[in-house]
Amino acid sequence: MDANQNSKVVLITGGSSGIGKSIGLFLSKRGFIVYGTSRNPSRFVDFKDFTLLQLDVADKSSIQSAVACIEKKHGKLDVLINNAGAGITGPIEEIPEEEIIGNFTTNYFGPINVTKAVLPLMRSQGNGLIINITSIAGYMGLPYRGIYSASKAALELTTEAWRMELKAFNIEMTNVAPGDFATNIAAGRYHAPIIENSPYETSYGNTLALMDAHVDAGKDPEEMAKVIYKIIHKKKPKVHYKVGEFMQKFSIVLKRVLPDTVYEKLLMNHYKL
């Protein structure tokens, strides 16, 4: 059992890089006991910022082992941040089914299974906070990102339902939807190949280049960390939070107020389709 019972214990899936690492660094510097996760912690032997546990969100036994490790050492888990995720791009017609299933396994079923694993502990301690990292892309069907948009939208809606089911146990759940941040997600996402003579060759190639440019010019991931820190200190977190450039957040407002076909035209113009 940890001696400092006043320090909140936080588990961040996918904490070895990008947004997850930024959140972990920010919280650990402010006295939180932080556990990040990686499928292969051995790849990060020089990682000293906070503890990395082995956890693959597609492997239920590794999820249970990581949660059991935290429970054994601290007897509690105050905050779960479901951050691990995977990008995927391509014409829906050309993305292999196994890649679609794999993306939903990471982005949707993964967070569900990690949450299921921590709920008995949070319920027994009488409180807890679960933060699901989704995406502004989950609020709209984006061309050549349709599968990614769908996986994040599914997690958004599931969170809306699940948080109501958890209120009786004093467990809060919320969504945080980031826009484009300067991380390595573009390098790590599955890109359906640009197929020569495909009917999508030109439009997909142009859109892919535009998406990568948006990520490269994205905001500092520490902005996400600051929002997460504030949410942790809120007694009653909101259902949804959006973090990103003004126009990215404003695009969600536009979708609510504009006719569908007008909004679709705006997206097509943006992506030069």
C-alpha cells in the first residue's frame, strides 16, 4: 500500500508518447501517482518520467494484470484516462475488413474493456473518474477518415449512456475530444495505400497530404494535459469537452445549425473534393 494516500492514482492507456505522455508528465509533476501503459514497455528502457505498465487494450488478460498491479500497490485507482487509440485513413471501399475491425478493437472495444476492469475497484472505493479521449473527428463523418470518425463517435455516444449508469456509484465519466495536435499519430496510423489507377487515387492522395499537414501544424499536446488537470479537479465534469483550434471546435457548432447538404459542401470544399 502506498504511503501517500492523498496523492491521486492515475492510469493512462497509451502513455509512452504523444498526448498520453504529455498528460502523464503534467500530472506527475503536480504530485499525482501516474501509470502509463504500452504494449511493449521494453522498447522504452530509458523512460523515467513515470511508471510504464505492459497493457494491450486488445488483450483482456494484460488489462486485468495492469489493474491488479495498481490495486495491489495502492489499493485504489482514482482516475482512468482511456487515451490509447489508432488512426486509420483510406477510401472505405478499399480498407480491408480486418483493418476496420482492428481499429474498432483499439478505439472502441479497448476503452470499454479497460473501463470494465477498473469499475469494481472504483465502486468498492466509492468514487472514481473515467476520461475517454475521443476526437473532434467523431462529431462528423470526414472523407477518407470515415472509420476513424465512426470509432470515436461510437465511444462518444457510449460515454453519454454509461456515465448515467455510473452516477449511482459516485463514478464520473466524460469525453474529451481533441482536434489536431502535433503528435506521432500520423506516422502510427494505418494508411490504406494509394492504389495506382484507383478511382480514389487523386482525391485520396490529396486529402492524405492535407491531413498530415494539419497534424504537423497542430497544437502543443500540453494543452490537452492542462484541460485534463482541470477536469480532474471538477466535482461534476461535463459530458463533453472539446480541445483544439477555434475553427475545429466551431465546425461542430456549424454541423448543428447548418442544413446537412450545406455542411457537406463545406467539408468537400475544405478537402478539395
